[in-house]
Amino acid sequence: KSLPIEILQDILVRLPAKDAVRSSCVSKLWCRIVRDPSFCKLHGADHVAAPSESEALLVYEKREGDEVSIFNLSPGKAMCQVAIPSGYSLTNVCNGFLCFALDDHAQAPPVVCNPVTGETLQLPEPPDPADARIDLTYCFVLGFSPPTKEYKMFRLSSPRNYKSPEHKTNYIAVYTVGGGGGWRQSSYLSRFCSSLSLPPPVHINGNLYVPANQQEDPRVTRMLVLNVATETSRTYSLPYNYNKGYHPAWPEMLANGFELNGQMCLAVNVIYPRRKLEFWVMAPPGELAEKSDDDNELYWDLHYCFDMEREPFFFNRARGAWLDHDQMLCYRHGESLYKHDTRGYSSSSSSSHDGSPLLSFDLQLELPKAPSQQYSSHLSFIPSYSCRWNICGGYRPSLLSPVI
């Protein structure tokens, strides 16, 4: 005798997203239950309220095509291929969704994708910029508001030219996914603007962490913390400025952001005078003071510093950091995967020039060779590419449809 549908639904809704999808192959009844929009919405709400361990994704974009390939780095297996508009690229990961947008384009509609179900949603076309007289840069980023359980798409716009005072106005356009309303715009004054060349934005517990440049000097950077629920933001000093340890021609700080035990973490490659990899952890939002852009107080702690003196660095190789199974700190650069057990003993291999100890990774693995990012410029670090790899942590599989 078969189980009542209500009991079967109660069992299936407790499964992780990937297991629930696999269970749809058991029978037609199970398939109807798992694919029912109300079940997907209930499953998504339950798993956002009690989030599972986050995973890391590797997203491969081929510029001449109109699809991306998505791999899960934990089991090292391909997940799916998703169709996206030509020229679009990944901007960030938010829970179980991936956000794609056309680089630095004001009105190209962003796309939201669920790689578990394969569903994609193209949002309505964003409005004209608030001030059409000013040449602006654009950055799209997706966030989640825990109090309202809403997903919101943000378009952050900042002026390229800062010669006059009015050019310090930054603009935010917001769209609530599935909310039924349209885009709404607001503005705020700041000396810092969101940047496309710095590490991708990271979403953690209802806050978006977006690196930002100083308007007068693009090499002076800060972290913009955007509260998704209130749609307000503040900027904070970064622990490392790439005015030192970097060549003046390099257009970006060689850092990657990710979630480390619920907090924002930056993995920073330091090149000079000694090659090392630093992991800086930012204080949680509740401990951040609401001060002006001129506040230089440091809200970061250096948790790990690894010796990378003998490891080559390549600009055109994928790189990224993540925490695997809430324990193993992982860093990938090209085909090299480095691992450090955060719950084990940390041995120091040497000291930096200032006398501070440098750690050694517990394990280094060489992975199968993958295509390098192909740069069209004669300058190997200028990001004009025919293919690109993105490594993003913080992914939590979900059945939630972007259409709901």
C-alpha cells in the first residue's frame, strides 16, 4: 500500500535539493510532487531557513557560445550546461541561484539561473540611468533578504569621471525577483564606486560584499557592505592595499572573496617582497560601525598566511578559495589545488620579511589541465578574453524556481 501524498511530501521536502531531484526518477507520482511549484517553494524556504553546508562551483564561459558549463568542485563532477545570452558572464552566486549579466551594460536585462533544475529567468529591462549626462559604470549583483525571504537584483552605477562634485553621486536600481513590481532607483554620495575589475561580490546572510575603488585613485580600495533588506550600504577599509606588493600596471588586487564560517574572507595574493597567500576575515555586520567613507578603522583579522614563494603565479589561470565541508580550507590556482585542515595543527615553514610565521598547506594536488583564459590583448593581464573560468563559493543547492 502506497503512502499518502501528504506524508510522501513531508519526507521528500526534507531531502537535500540534489537528492530530491534524483528521487523524481523513482515514479511518476514522485516526479509530479518534486516538480510541483508549491513543493519547490516550500523546499526552498525550508532550506534557506536552515542552510546546509555551502559548496563551491567552477563556471566555464566560452565567449563565442551562448551557454556556460557548471562544475561542482567538492565532488569534482560536472553539474549541467545552461543557456545564457551571448556575451553574458557570471556576476555572483546567491544561495541556490547564479546571476549573469552583460559586462558594464546599463539596460541589458540580467539573468537568474538555478543550476539544479536548469531553470533560467531573464528579468525585465532595467530603467535608464538616473542621470544620463554622466558616463557611468554598471555592476549587477543578486542578494537575499532573510527577514522578507525575498531575492533582489541590484544594479550599482558609479561615475567614470570624477572631476566635479556632482560626480560623487552613486546610483542603485533594485528589482525584487517574483515581487510583481518594477525597478526602483535611489542614490547616495560616496567617494568609492563598485568595480568590475576587483574580486566578484559575495553574498553572506543577507549582506552583499562588493569591492569598491576610490574615485580619485582607483588603486585605493574598500569593501562596500550592502544590506539587502534595507537596501543601504557602507564602505570599510580593506586589510591590504595593492599600492604595495603589486606592479603599478596591474589593474586589480589579486584577491578572491568567499564565506568562511558565516563571515566575509579575502584570500589575498601578495607578490612582493615575498610571495604569500593571506586569508583576512572581516568582522560580522553587527560589529561594524556606521561611519563615513573617511573612516580607516580596520575590521579585519589575519587568520592564515601561507608561504607561496616556490609557487608560480599566472594571471590567466582560474583562482578561488572556499571552505569544504566546514573544515577544509581550499585554494585553487590553475591546475593546483591547495588544502589546509582548519581544525588540525598548523605548522610554520618559514617567516616573512617582518618576522611573522608563514604556514604550509597540508596538501597540494595537481588537477587535470583545463583550458586557460584566452586573452586577446598583448598585455596578458587585460581581461579581454574568449573563455573564462570563475570559482565561486557560497553555493547552496535549492529547488526554488527563479520564476516564483
